[in-house]
Amino acid sequence: MRYESDFLVIGTGIAGLSCALKLARHGSVTLISKKERAESNTTYAQGGIAAVFNPKDSYEQHIQDTLKSSAGLCKMEAVRMMVERGPALVKELDELGVAFTRTAAGDFDLGCEGGHRHERIVHVKDHTGRDVELALLDVVRHQSNIVLLENQLAIDLITEHHVFTPTPACDAALNCWGAYVLDATTHRVKRFTAKATIMATGGCGQVYLHTTNPRIATGDGIAMCFRAGAAIANMEFMQFHPTTLYHPDAESFLISEALRGFGGQLIDSKGVPFMERYHKMKSLAPRDIVARAIDAEMKKSGERCVYLDVTHKNADEIKNRFPQIYAKCKSYKIDITSEPIPVVPAAHYSCGGVVTNLKGETDIAGLYACGEVSSTGVHGANRLASNSLLEALVYAEQCAISAADFVKKKDFRFPPIPFWDDQGTFNSEEWVLISHDLAEIKNLMWDYVGIVRSNLRLERALSRIRLIRQEVENYYRRTTVTDGIIELRNLATVAQLIIQSALWRKESRGLHFTTDYPHPHDDYLQDTLIKQRII
């Protein structure tokens, strides 16, 4: 089965939806969603969107805060474009119907989070991502130029590798013509061809045992682009959110950083604040510092968690500002107005991804990337809180502009693209054995490639992940594809990319901390780049 359009957008978070809406002005758009429409990392973003609206704030101060958090690896031009373009795009969301929380005077109610020197977080109470997602989806539904298809899991990008075997001479000039996609409802593989393909598939948090990410965050876009020959950067910089709810039934529910911006304090089991021993900004220090501090406190005390205390704040204010967090904790019999919240760090956001330029272009012609799947240069070694939704908005717009221009200028003639070869048999007994690799990947990554690393742990992890990846790849090549094997294949690929990147960086910088090289070194003041031929 073949679907053809001007633009193929893979992913329906804030980046994919925003990009699709802007592309619809220039041609036909096929927008595919891996699961249900509102299931994405965007939906789980509680904090908000960082943007300069405070009269005391400025673009320069937002830029400097971003650069400081990045530990020297941001690209100034990328950061400046994001910061300066951001407020106008936030206003666009406002005009589309996102009911941002306002002050009594009618202005945006601006929150403060770690690493920000001013209140600059535009939010919808503590469920910003959900409301942005639903508003964008509502607009998308009314666009005649957009076809939105659910339960469509992309398998691989269509490049020269599927048309003929490329030689080294043509490997530097690859083209993308769409993707092969598994329809999870019919279990058939479809061929989606497009003049331009935009990857907006989100992150890869499910590669870790503990994560704030939804189950769909299996690194599909990063793995697909890597296999296609695109450059991948900075995968060692996985941001661990310092505070997720510690409860056996909570599945790493995120406790927003905005709670600390509201005045929450991190305390130990005896009620003693500890962040002042680690950073002058105390509980509002950048996330990497807070996560390592919590990790250190837990290791010293032997406790399974620390606590976030907001009980000194007015109870009604807490309920009004954080209704989702209050309700969720209450469902586990924790009243955050009268008792501290047990919290632990969890994998949260990948600062690395598919390398793009300021236009959202990858090094494969016709392929673009935006949102968490991409590495645009704005996060460096550590993402500043609430810059993620901002980056997604700005670079989705850049992708739309450049993809529309690419399609307009190019005289398209698709090569003879074969249909998917779905020959193979599904071996249920072997799948039981292979599926255990998923648990091993998650545990291996958490134990050996987590908040604190070492050469010994990383080398052991790499040795094992190579075997797992080969097992999975062998099974994938001789069986009928399913969503389970596709996701497992992608997670194994992304895990290896993270480990190899971490081994290469023989220093500690930002989110990457290793006991063998505990200090930053100027020799590594550069991006970690990996392309397919390296592995």
C-alpha cells in the first residue's frame, strides 16, 4: 500500500503538530502518530515554555542563562534564534486557544525554574504540555490539507539504501523519500512517499529503567536517522529530572521543577535541607547538579529517596497552582500541603539527537528534524528548564520554512521504490527469549550509564549491548515485523549510541559525569558525533 504527499511528518508532539500546521499552507501533509493522538512527551510537560515577557528580563539574559546551563557546548546563533523568535510563537499558541495562566492584570503568569534568573515560564497551571497538545490537535483536525493517521509506527526511512546499494562516493549525498510504516491495526507495512520528511518523534527515555517519559519514547527517530546515515550528536547528555514521585505504583510521575521555583525545598529524611552544600542556588540549581546531589545524598544515607517540601506555602495556593500534582499525590495518599513529597531522579530528556542546522536540515537531502529527536545546538551539555517546548516551536517553524522551500524549488521524480518485503515468520517461542532483552537494556543503562558513570561500567555496558543488539537485529531480519521488535531494535541502537558517546568523552561536563575524569577539559569542548559507519 502506498501513500504519497508533499510532506510527511512523523510524530504528533508540539514539534510535529506545529510543523504540520505551517506546512499545510504549502502543500499536502501526511501526519502519522505512533499511538493515540494526544500521547507524546509534550503531553507530560508540566512546567511550561521559557520566553521573555517579564519587563525586567531580556533576550540577552535568557541567552546567557541558556549558555551557562549548557556547560560550554551551546551554539550561540542557535540559542539566539530560539530566544528571540520564542515570544511571537508563544503568542501564536495563545491565539490558537491555549489558555495560559494569567495574572489579575491579564498578563502571562510567569513562573521561575532552576537556572533562570527571572520569572519567564509561561504555563497553564501544571499541565502546560497537555493543553498545548490538545489545542494544536484541535486546529489540525480542521485542516483539509492534513491527513492525520494514528497507530502508525515508522520502521525505516526510505533512502538510496532501499533503491540500490550506495557506493562510498554517493554516501555523502543521500536523499530521503519518505518511510516504511507499520499499521498497528492491520499489521501491514505501508510505503509513505514524500518530497520532504520531517522527523518529530521525541526522545528515548524508555531506554532507562526509571523515566518520566511515556511508553512510546523508544528513540525511534534517532535510530531510524542513524541507520539511514544521518549524523547523531551528544547522546551522552541524557538529562535526569531530579524529582519524580517515589512510590511503587507511580511509574515515575514527574514532580515539576516549577514546584521548586514556587519555593519548594529539597530535604533529607530528617527534614534537613541539603542543596546549600552543593550549589549557591540551592534547590534552584541546574538540573544536572540537583540530580547528582540527590544521587549523592541517597548513596550516603542508604535511603531510597529524598523529599521535596512545600508545606510552608499556603495550601490553597499549592492546590490552585499545581492541581495535577496535588491530585496525583493525593491518589497515593500523600497530601503535599501537609507532608513532603518523596522523590528520586529519573531519565527525562535527551539533549543529543539528529544533527541539524539552523534551518532544521539534516545531512540527508529532504530530511528534517525538530523537537527532542534533534540536536540543534541550543541545549549543549545540559538543557535549561522549559527550553524544550520553546525549541520545539521555533525549530518546527524553521523546518516548515526550509522544507516548503526545498519542495518548491526541486523538480521531483521519485526513483522506483520497492514495496516492503514482509516475508518471514513470527516465532513466538524465540520472541519470548528476545523480549527479555528489553528488561536487560533498561537495567543495564540505569546501573552502568546513569547519573554517575565510570570507564569500567561503560565498557561492561558496551560489551553487553553489542551482543543484545546483534541478537535483536538477527531476529528482526528473519521475522515478520511487529511493534515490539521495532521498538526493541530502536532501543538497542540508541543504547549503544549513548554508551559509545559517553566512552568517547573523557571528562565530566554538564549531564555527563564520570568518576574517572571528574573535571571538564578543553580538549572535549566540542560535540560528540557518530555516523553509521563508526558502529
